[in-house]
Amino acid sequence: MFEAAELGHTIDKKTYDRRAPEVRQALLGAQYEALREARFPIIVVIGGVDGAGKGETVNLLNAWMDPRYVATHAMGEMSQEERERPPFYREWRALPPKGRTGIFFGSWHSAPIVERVFRRASRAELDQALERIVRFERMLTDEGALLFKFWFHLSKAQQRHRLRALEQDKATRWRVTPTDWRHFELYDRFRRVSEHALMRTSTGNAPWTVVEGVDARYRDLTVAQALLDGLRARLVGEPSTPKKSAAPLHVPLDGRTLLGATTASAKVDEARYDAELEALQGRLNLATRHRRFQRGAVVVVFEGPDAAGKGGAIRRVTGALDARAYQVVPIAAPTEEERAQPYLWRFWRHVPRRGKLAIFDRSWYGRVLVERVEGLCSEPDWMRAYDEINEFERQLTEHRISVVKFWLHIDQREQLARFERRKNTPFMRHKLTEEDWRNRAKWARYEVAASDMIDRTGVASAPWTIVPANDKRHARLVVLRTLSERIEASLSRGRA
Amino acid sequence: MFEAAELGHTIDKKTYDRRAPEVRQALLGAQYEALREARFPIIVVIGGVDGAGKGETVNLLNAWMDPRYVATHAMGEMSQEERERPPFYREWRALPPKGRTGIFFGSWHSAPIVERVFRRASRAELDQALERIVRFERMLTDEGALLFKFWFHLSKAQQRHRLRALEQDKATRWRVTPTDWRHFELYDRFRRVSEHALMRTSTGNAPWTVVEGVDARYRDLTVAQALLDGLRARLVGEPSTPKKSAAPLHVPLDGRTLLGATTASAKVDEARYDAELEALQGRLNLATRHRRFQRGAVVVVFEGPDAAGKGGAIRRVTGALDARAYQVVPIAAPTEEERAQPYLWRFWRHVPRRGKLAIFDRSWYGRVLVERVEGLCSEPDWMRAYDEINEFERQLTEHRISVVKFWLHIDQREQLARFERRKNTPFMRHKLTEEDWRNRAKWARYEVAASDMIDRTGVASAPWTIVPANDKRHARLVVLRTLSERIEASLSRGRA
């Protein structure tokens, strides 16, 4: 992987002086065009060997492009707020909106490589981290990001020479730290691990460009030209992955679905309800006050048809909790800032800190429900959403965040009765819109989509609970009991 | 202030059982109406004596209102990210958007009171903190927020009694901490300081409601009824402060303004420019690499007419810096999320952390420039913006963030020449819009507004530098020199 970057590439001063101004001006023009179109974000990942010109290149890009629309992120130590969330939280926070450029310096690849070089992570853990990176980058490019990955390379002899040269110059001496020399002693190991990491993360949609770091002119022009070419190709062309038109929804030939097979529950009478509700709320309260609860966090998802009783169930949950411990996140149409980001960005924003619960009233499953059924996104987009959602939830559960998902299930007749009741109750009338009636007409399609979703995203670490909800009391008790059980189980695993 | 809240207020169970459901339903209805209109945010501040039912009341509000549109913030220990910003940063981050409710528990009043009770702050420091609170709350209500402030009170005997009762009940014992008892020993002092704080922060636009905390029924109904009344009054009525129509801009009778009096500079030739630019960039770079620079931060503001050369000057500044140390923030029209917040919210978002520079290409001064001249906000709104801006910048400078403000000044003839050049250069044509020509027609009005702004917001701790910018080279050198000097001065004060 590195051989081609040890050939001693150089560009002579005359060539550089002729080409640099052209490339620079063209790059700036392309940047402005991308900004004006605001169709895709530009993400530049910078990695590589110490002393190979990573910092210089980042500064060069900021000088050649308009720095007002470039944000540079040096991913060093995590802050406390970041440590309390899953590892990719800070990358999600830093993603540039469409039209803008984000430079990720000491990118998401560095940490796993360094961990492995210093033997703090096993080979399997490294591969696991790399697999996670591949998925993250696949999500970025699927979402339309223009992703560049540059790896700056020096041979061992070159690196030694360069570190010495930097040390001898008074103006640059400060830049050579003891860490740099310590890394140098591990050069061979670092090279082996890096090569492995680059191979594993160099995919068709997000290949690495390895740049020989010795000659500054060669380095500068190579990176700038690569950026320019990538930008131009994207600006003139179609989106890189032409989307297939959505296939018609597959409805099982015998009409049987997971949800259609859900049977109604027995009714719970008021006296039993009151007694059980109080007991279950007390139980949930106790579980969230356990000292081990502070070690993890909880994400609760409520999905289900309109009028299924999500709001009422949520209020019975929050009624058991200390208001400081939870946040309810109602999901409506995305805001302007959210629309300029990958789909899951707006959910990452609300990932809870340690000791907290985030309760989602509708959620990231919107993509495979309403967006799928209403044709708001293409088939490839919602098909890949299953993978992205599973990956998102896996990152949560691996970070000791329990993911508890409820599908509140009512049948068509019950929904109609509830709609009529809303229509006739002045106080509730605003809860019923034209859209609700329209959605209702697509009941069968929603049922197929929901059954499909539950099937594809129900995993042991983040299972779905289908709650028969024709009887509200029954539904609320099931929700409280399930949530308590899940939290208690996490406490005994040392999780919350 | 507390006498009326020691009368032993109670509400009997029968009355409560009759009124509570009515109030509860009406409150929920009012909440939904406020949500639908999305005209103003609802901010509820909860303070008071330990054991007086603050937590219960917060939980009650979350139970009686729809918790999906209520966010509760317990302001405990600051996180590292928060500590690196001025004190009100976290309140700004937590403000609810229009239509939503934010409950601030252990609000912004607690910390100054506690600091004073434990004699970690002088009386003068307390008053300074209270003054800051008054300004913050004034800003909130001026921006249209519906602000409620509840103080929960107990007499000394009542507090002792209540803490003991909590301790004796197994279910509530956990809630009494040693801190509570330590605070109790300081009851008299706490009462005196609280009373002083309440008096100082109980203003016409944001009065306190002191609630006797002994009887839960009385407490619950009092708070819920107050919220309901406030919401109803706002929902039916006009905005609470009817805005005067904007008065015509005052143009000095003799036509002389601060900016009109700015004289053009001598031209700088290319050779001198190149030499000085390099020296000044080196100087700036050195200053930002000083170890003491990590103790503070820098905010740089660029304002000036269209085509004054802000972008070019910014590039010369960033060209001297490590890309990881700065962020450039170009200010365009506010996003949807920003429009749902008070004016300064979108600038608070970008307050830099320790050791960083935030460079604003246009800024919060838009309100007293373009918004004033174009009539995009009312006169009372832009008039109060001077106070709010001065307060914002004072919070920055007091937090060791240097505020460096540049007005790049060109005359009308020079602007015309630059517009023509843009029109005739294919590469730059997109930088020139119809709006630029329209703004140009209002040159005199902009000049008056800008002169006024510089006059009213130029303070010793955050002075304006008027940069004659007909000659770009001269302007860039002045910017670099001034910025270097300001940073160097801050380093020698132990600031950055």
C-alpha cells in the first residue's frame, strides 16, 4: 500500500509556480459553486505519519479555499460530554452541513491504530473498530457526502530525517514532541498496523489516497488537485450513486403479517389498573434511582399508528421519573439545519448522557415507515436505513445505553373510534388532522412496512415489544413493566 | 418578602379534588395552544429553600403538561465544555424554542446566593451577579419569552420539621443529603441573602412569585394556576410590550459622522506589503502559540460595507494561524432553529473554547446595521440591542475572551470601482448581487447607523478599530498588527 509513496515524488519549483495559482483559483471557484448549490457536504480526512506534512496541508487547504466555509476539527482528547456518549458522537456533532467543508485532522482512523500499536487493543478489537469506520463512511457517502481521505506517508529513513530537520530549525522545533519520537521508535509496527487499517477501510465508495510527504510542493499540488478533480466531477455529474426507483411494496401473498397476527388483549378494569400502575411506577422509579443506573443511560422509542396512545403511555412513564432525569423528544418534520445533515444526525443530537433517559415519541424508524410508505425517500435509501439503524443502536448498547422499543398496536376499528372521539371533543380536535385520515387509508401498506421493520431491526440487544393497545390501560401497564424489567436487567449486568 | 409565605396557606382536599382536574385540563389546553402558535417560549424558573417542594413541583408540571414539549434542566455542576465559556453559556444552550417550555431547576439565581451564603463571594460580587441576571431576564422578556419565577419558601421551623419528616419516611430518606442539613444550619443567613437577591431581581418584567412550600395542595394549585393565568393572558392578548413604530433615522444636521471623518490612508506598495505581511503573520502566529494563550480565547469581529475586503482580511489572519485553533463564522440569514430563539442565541453557539479563536464575518452588529436600516426590526428592538451587545461582550471579556472588532471602511467611489470589477470578472461575478446595489443606494443611512454603533459599543475592554480600507494592503496590515497587539497585551495581563 505504501510502496508507491516511497518513490521520492517531487515537483520542481518552476512547475509548481506555474500550476499552483491555476489549481488554487480553480479550487476556490469549485468551492464557491459547491457552496451555492449546497447539494452535498465536503469531508476531508487527514491521517498519516508524524512529520509528513499533515498540519501544513490542513493550513494550505484553509489558505487556498475560503476559510469561512471550512471547519477544521482536531480530534484530540474527548471532553466529558463526549465521553458520556458513544465514540462517534463527536464526529456526528462536527459534520459539515451541505455546501460546507469539514476537515478532520487526526481523524477517526487514528485512535484505533494508535490503540493497536500500543497493544491496548487486540487485533479483533482493531478490526471491529475498522468495521465501524467502514459503516460510518458508507453512511456518509450514501447520504451524498463528498468524502476525501488522505494518508501522508514517509519511509522510516525519511521520517527520521524530517524530525531531525524540524528540531534543528528554531522556528519549527516546538512542533517535535516526545510523543513524535516515541511513535518513531515504533515505526515498523505503526506501518504494519496502518497498512492493515488502510486496506480494510479503503472501500469503493471511500478509497484512501496515500501521499508521499517529503516534498511539500508535490504534497500540496497532489492534495489540491485531488480535491479539485473530486469537486468538479461531482459538480458537473449526477449524484454518484444513481438511485433506483422505488419498487412496489411487497405484500405477503396470504395477507398475514407480524402485526396482523397480534391479538387483542383482555381489558384491564380500573381498579386493577390503578393498583398496578402505582406499583409499576414505584418499581420504575426505584430502578432509575439505583446507584448503578448512573453508569449507563436509556433510550426509549415509541412507535405505532396515529391515536395508538403513545402520548398517554409516555406520560405514565415520565410520571414515574424525576423530571431532571429524562428528556422527551417528539419527532416532527426535520428543521432546516437537520435537513442539511445525514438522516441520523438529528437523533444523535439527543443521545442521553450518563444517568439519563431520552424518550422518543416517534423516532429514526420514520424512514422505514412514513418515508417508505409515502415515497418520501427512494427504495435504496430506506433499505440501507435498516443497516444504519441497527448500527446506530449497536453503538448505543455497546456504550451501556439500553434501547427499549415499543410498537403500540391498535386495529383499524379502534383507530376509527378514537378519531371520531377526537373529532367530537373540542379539547382534542386539534390532535386530528387531514393527514391522519390520509394515513389511515394506507393502513395495509403501513402494516406491511411496520412488520418488516420489526422483523429487520428486532435484535436481542435492542428488541421490539409489540404492545396490544386497543385497551389503553393494558398498553400502559405493559410499557411500564417492560421498561422496568429492561432497566433492572441492565443494572444486574452492571448496565443501565 | 417572605412574610406572606409564612401564613400557613393550605387548601383542603375537597377543594383540591374539585379544582385540580379543571386547572390541569385548562393548563394542558393552553400549552397546546402556545405550541401551535409558536409565538413565544415559556420559561419557568424554580428556586427556593431545600425541602420546600421544588422537585415535586417540577414533576407536577411535567405530569400536568404534555412532557413531550417540556424540557427540564437541573443546573448542577458545569461540564468542562461549559466552564470554558462564560457563565450564561449553559443557560443559552438550554433555552426552549418558541412554543416550547423550559423548566430551570436550581436556576441561575442559586449559584450567586450560595456563593454569598458561604462567603465565597463578596456583597459587591453578589450584586454584580444579580445585575447580570436582571439583564439576562430583561433580554428574555424583551425577546418575547413568557417568564415565570417561583421561589419556594419555608419558615425555619417548617424547614426543620420537613427535613425530619422526609428522613423518617423510608421512601423519601434518600432525598435528604448532608448538604441539606448544612444549608439548614445557615438558614438565617440564607434567608437574608435570598431576600436581598429576590428584591434585586424582582423586576416589572420578571417578578418573583413566592410560594409557601408546606402544603402540597396549596403549592401545586398556586403554581399551576399562575402558569395558566400567564399563558391565557399572553395567548389572548397582544405581545406584552407593544412596539413603537420606528422613528426616522437621525442624520446629523451638518452631515458629519465618525466614519465620514475617516480619512483615506497612504497606499502601501507591494514590496513593503509582502515584507510586512510576512513579519506580522509570524508575529501573530507566535502570539497564538504562547503557552498563556491557552488560558483565554479570542473573538474577532469583521464589519464594513459590501466589498470592503472582509474576506481577504480574514484570509490573511487565518493564513497566520494553525487551522485547528480557529473557526470562521460567516453570518448570513438565521436558520429556522435560530429564528425560534432570542437574537443573540446564534452567536452564543459559537463562543470559542479556551485556546481558540472565533472569527466572525459579520456579526451580532447586524441588528443595529442592516436590520435597523432596512426596518427589519422595530426601533425598541435595535435600541436595546446596544445594551444586550455590550452585556454580551462584557461577559466574554470577563471570561478572559479578548474581543477585537474591526470596521473596514471604504468610500462610495471605491465601492463602485470594486462592484464594477466584480461585474467584469467572471470568477467574481457571483459575489455581486442585486442586494448589493440596493444597499449601496442607502449609503448615507448605513453610515449613520455604523457611526452610531461604533460610538455606542466602543468600550475600552472591547474597542472598535476603524480601518481605512480603500487600500486593501494597508487594511490587511492594520488588521494583523492590531490583532497581534491585542493578543500580546492579553498575554501580558495573563489573558488571551
